[in-house]
Amino acid sequence: MSLEKRSRIAEYLIEKGLIRLSGYAAVLVLLLILFFIMREGLPFFGVYNAGDFLFKTDWYPLSGRYGMLPLLTGSVMVTVLSLVVAVPMAIGTAIFISELAPARVRGIFKVLLEILASIPSVVFGFLGIIFLGPWVQKTFGLQTGLNAFSAGILLAFMALPTIASVADEALQAVPRSLREASLALGASRIQTIFRITFPAASSGVIAGVMLGIGRAIGETMTVMMVAGGSAQVTMNPMAPVRTMTGTIAAEMGEVVMGDDHYRALFMIGLLLFVITLGVNTLSGIIIERIRRGQGGQKS
Amino acid sequence: MEALPILKLEKVNLHYGDNHVLKNISMDIAANSITAFIGPSGCGKSSLLRCLNRMNDLIDSTKIEGKILFGDNIDINDRKLDVTQLRRKIGMVFQKPNPFPKSIYENIAYGIRIAQGAPKSEVDGRVEEALKKVGLWKEVSDRLKDSGMALSGGQAQRLCIARTIATKPDIILMDEPTSALDPISTQTIEELTLELKENYTVVIVTHNMQQAARISDSTAFFYLGDLVEYSPTKVMFTRPQQKRTEDYITGRFG
Amino acid sequence: MMTRKIRLSDGIGYAFVYAMTAAAFIPLIAFLVYVLAKGIGRVNWEFLSSASSSMESGGIFAPLFGTLVLTLLSLLVAVPISLLAAVYLSEYARKDRWFRIIELTIVNLAGVPSVVYGLFGLGLFVIFFGLGKSLIAGALTMACMSLPLLVTVFYQALKAVPLTLREASLALGASKLSTTFRIVVPTALPGIFTGVILATARIAGETAPVLFTVAAYYMPNLPQSLSDQSMLLSYHLYVISTQNTGVKDEQKFAVTLILVLLVLVVNLVAIGLRSRARKKIGNLG
């Protein structure tokens, strides 16, 4: 009998060609994103000074002035505010889900987290306009309740699921033997959680927070609808601000394709892309380090 | 009268990366016989079994030297060989029964269909034949559409054997086929194996010496990658020639 | 004695955890209940199935239709490519440098802001390919955005299939391709399906990427072809929330309710499927 190889051209083509190429699709998309944003945006620096763009504070596109610093500070401010609210909530929730809740309750709350995560950003924006804004305006006696503070609160709820689920994973990864050793010494559950378990999971929690930062910086609709829309550098959380994302979304509808304003918006997009890439890569590295570290410690 | 060898191994050496797992294995396996590979854990018996149907190809760092000849002196490691056809001629039953999450019928029909498109009537016939050969037909003929995974351990393993013989192989390799089964199922499989000898050649890896003694015609004893002794079963278990063999058989280690 | 002191700090600890958890979820539940209460009044079959001639009131069939069509189109493009990519990563790729690069790329793509995908879609599909603001441009953009999610979920589903099933198939003489598409993929189907459903909810809810690529403020008729723009549910909600042009609150809540229900129901189905799939895999291997 002969067991010679039949030539299987079709199979070979499919395997080497189609499947392998699809595997590289993600890389292709990333490169395309980079390329096309640069394509539309880089010409901007032919007509405008990069330094002025990044550091000047006057964003008046109608007068041809594109100092985007206020947009950057707007994004940062809203993000910081959201973290101030989100991190404690996320940590508390993660501790509850991971360390205190019985298995069934844990399951329910994990589903609740997913539900929270799935709510569209435009719905959060609507919530801000119809509820939070007016409430903040009344409570703090302001001109408008659509400001960094309100946006920050809403963003906190959007970042919460991300931070909480990564923190939960980190807590779950702490070896049982550590908890048992602490309890065996007579420590209470709470003491064990806050003195042993949580510190052991801290790098994972940090990674989760960084992912949350990425989420908050990149959020568009909510800030567009709720953050106010005034491009000013300010330390006052109750002031209306503009974020990078909101600016792109709001102004792109009014530009002429190919003109300076249009290109400026693409440049903001590029900056946004680079920032979120950096934040996500960093958190990825941290997560990788934890996973490798855990490998040596797991009981 | 000695049957012609259906497998000839000549100076087979196997490396997993830096590990020299099999050292200079030479042996002939006779057709229509049951050959048992025995030895302590890590001796290489499963690795050698997996060389025979080139399942070691799945592991990246494998290097094999020497010759393994099948049937009419076909070198199974020849690059020009179509390994999928080889595997239809040399089938394998695994340690833990692994039926596909498909119906009982489809589990067996799968092997037939991937070989060549056969008309439904022929497939029906071959499925029935395979199930009969393993003694499952009576038990499952009225529920062929049920999931193969709903079967109990012993039945599931018989399904896997039926699945293997549906491709009409010459050799059936068995990698500790009963170690995950209860004693009664084990006995059923052992009886089945003895019946299979009539039409197939069986090579069985087992860590259970009594099993080897019960069903095999020849036994090969491996230790740390060496083929220590290879003789007819009756001889190996009554008058072992090597001290290591005798030590293993009498339970001094293993 | 000492017991008291520890009890106090324990109490604080518990209080913190429970308070934070409550703070995290009570607003969510309260909000959902409120939306339901305020919006349900206007929601009936007519609301969903008839188009409206004005933005202020009337049926939302047009945006609903647009969202469904866009979602379907996006999935049609994204799912096959993502599945093949996941197959590559799970069955064919070696764990070498390239694998790490692809993995990192997918993680990074997942973190790209939605408005950047919008710019990308504008630059590549609308302008460079000359598709203009259209359903096809929007669908391609959303497909790119769904890629990381789909590939990740598909990859995990494929990886969960026990190795021993692949071995059994190969040992029968099946080729790797046959094994992959006749055994591995079918076994992973529940997980794959879950991924598709999760992506559906994502696509239906997104607004930013569609702003520049397909969304229409108002269209008198339904889109007739792939190159038409379309109204979309998410964008519609944005528009009626931010323009104070006499849109009644009930209308806004009704639209919100539909959008939230759509996304919620789809996600819950996915979660349910996933836990069933997990139980099934637990019986294998």
C-alpha cells in the first residue's frame, strides 16, 4: 500500500493563507488606525506650531487658534475626579465580592457589574442632563450643573466595573494559604483582608485602576453631554470644561473636510490614541508582572 | 508458527528537547498479536506508543532517529508520507475515554466520513458493524442519536474503540485504556481486546502487570528509556532474563 | 479588654465595604427603575413600529431599524474574520514573539477610545475608500471596534475545548483543518455564540464611532441601500437629550428605556448562555 502525500492545495491555501492572515488582522487594524489618523492629522503641523498646539490655552478654532491645553486639562480633571469616586467604590465592591460574599451572592454581583458595564455611554449622558446636572446646580447654587464634577461622577460609575473586576481577579489570585495563616494567628476576617489579602493583591488593583484611567480618558458621549463645553484651564471642579474626546465629537460635525480645524481635531485624536495606548500598555506590563510573580507563589 | 512482523523498530531514539526519552529501541511486533509495554512511570512506554502513529508530532521539541517500518517496509517517518492516512491504519485509544460531544452514531461516522465520502447506507452499515464488534450494539442500537458523552466509563471507552476500528486499521494502539475504569468495565475491555486480536494487531501500554499477563502474547519491559527485555509473556513472567525485569515484576520497585 | 478595640476597627472595615458596594449599585438600580417607570407609559407596539415625521414625538422605528441593520452588518463582517483569527491564535500559532505581539495588539485595540475609532472610520472608510457617510462605512468601523472583544472571547472558547478531543480526532486520521472545523469549533459554539451576543450589545449602544460615519439627524425614509446614512437609536437619544426643541421628557425616557432594554436583555442572554456553556465544559475532559 502506498501512503504517499496527496497534494492538498485547497487545504494548504486555507490554512496558510486565510487563517494566518486573519490572525494578523488585529495588527493590521492597529497600524491602519495609526496611519490614517496621522494621514489626516499630521499636515496640521505644516501650518501650525506644535508647541503652540500643545501648550497654549486658547482654543478658538473660529479664529484659527488651536491651543489645546485646556482640552488636555479638562480630560485630566474629569478623569481624576472620576477616580476619586470610583477607586474607593471599586475596591469596596471587589473586597465584598471576593472576600465576603457567599458564592451565590458573588455570582449575582458579578452579573450586576457586567450590567453596569454594559450601559451605553449616551444613557449616562442622558442621566447627567436630566438628573445629576440640575441636582448639582441646585445643591451647589451654580450657574449650570453641567461641569467637570458631574461628568466625573458619571464617569466613576463607568470605570467602576473595569477597576472592580480586575481588583476582584487580583484578590482571587492571592493564595488561600496566606489568608489561612493570618486567621490561624487569631486575626479577624477584616484584619486579614485589609492587612494581608488586599496588600498582596495591590499590584493587580493598581493595574485595574490604570485600566480604569484608560476607560475614563477615552470616554466620549458622557463628557460631551455633561462636562459643560467651556474650553478653559481651571482648578475648580464646578466649572464647565471641555475634554479632548468631547471636543472631537462635538466639533467634527461643523468642520470643512481638509481644513485646519479638521486636521487639528485629528491631531487631538492622535494624542488621545497615544495616551491611551501608553496607559494600557503600562497596565498590561504590570498585570504580566503579577501573573509571573504569582506563578512562583501559588500554594 | 511465527506471524510476519507488522511493525519493525530499528534503533529508535526519541528526544523531547534535551531529554533523551527513548534509547536505541529495536523490536519487531507480530501481526494479529497483543503486545504489552510495561514499566514504571516515566520509562518511555507511552512515548514509544505515540511514535507509532506519529502523535509525537504534536509536540514541538521532538526529535526522532532510527527507523519504524510498517507493513511492506513503509518508513512511517518518511517526509513524503501522508500522516493522516497512516493514522487511519494505525489507530489509538486513549487513557481517559474521550468521545466527541456528538451523538453515538456521529462519533463513529466521523472517522468514516473524513476518510472518504461514503453513501449513507454504507456509513449506517459500518457504524452498526463497529458497534457490534465492541459489543455495544445491543445496548445502544435504539438510542444512536443520544450524546456519546452520556455513556458510562466502560461504555464510552468501548465507543472510542468502535470509533477507532470503524476506519479499518491494521493496528490498534491502546494507551492505558482501562486505568480510568472500574474493575468490571476493565474486564469487559480486556475480553474485547482478546477478541480484537483476531482481526487486528494490538499494542497496549499498561501500568498493571497482571493485565499484561492476562491478555498479551508478548511483553516488552522498559526502564528509563531502555528496552530491557522483550519476550513472550509467559516467559517474561515466569523466567525473566534480566534482573531489572525480575525486580519490577516482583514488585521491588515501580 | 482587647476584644473591644478590634471590634471597632472591624466594624469600620465592614462598614466601608458594604457602604461602597451599596453606593456602587443602588444608583444603578434606582436609575433603571426610574427609567422604567417614566418611560413605559409611552412604549407600545406603535411606538416601536412606526416611524415619525418629527423629532419630538412619535414612533422610533427609523432609529431602531437603523441600529438593528447596522449591528447585523457589523457582525457579518466582524464575526468570520474574528473567528478565523481566534482559530489561528488557538490552533496554529506558536507561542513565539509574533503571538505576544498579536496579543498585545488586541489588548491595546480594546483600549482605544471609541471616538478614535470614529476618526479612523472617517479617515479610512468614509474618505479614503470614498464610501461617504453610509451604513457600510459605519458597519466596517464598528466591525473593527468589535474585533478585540470577539477575538478574545472566541479564543477563550476554543482554548476551553479539551486537548484530548483534538487528539482523538487526529488519531483517527483527520487533518488539522478537519479537526479544527469539525470538532473544535462546534464544541466551542456556545462560547462563540456568547461572544457574538456580547458584541451585539456593544455595537447597538455605541454612539461616538457612528457620529462621523453613518448617523443621520433625521431621515424622512428608511435607508434603502448600504450607501445610505441612517438614524440610530443611540444617536437619536443623544440628539433629543441635548437639543431643547420641545421634546417631552416622556419621549426621552421612552427612548432611553428601549435602548437600555435592548442592551440589557442581550447581555443577560449572553451571560446566561455563558454559564450554561461553562457547566457543559465542566463535564468534558
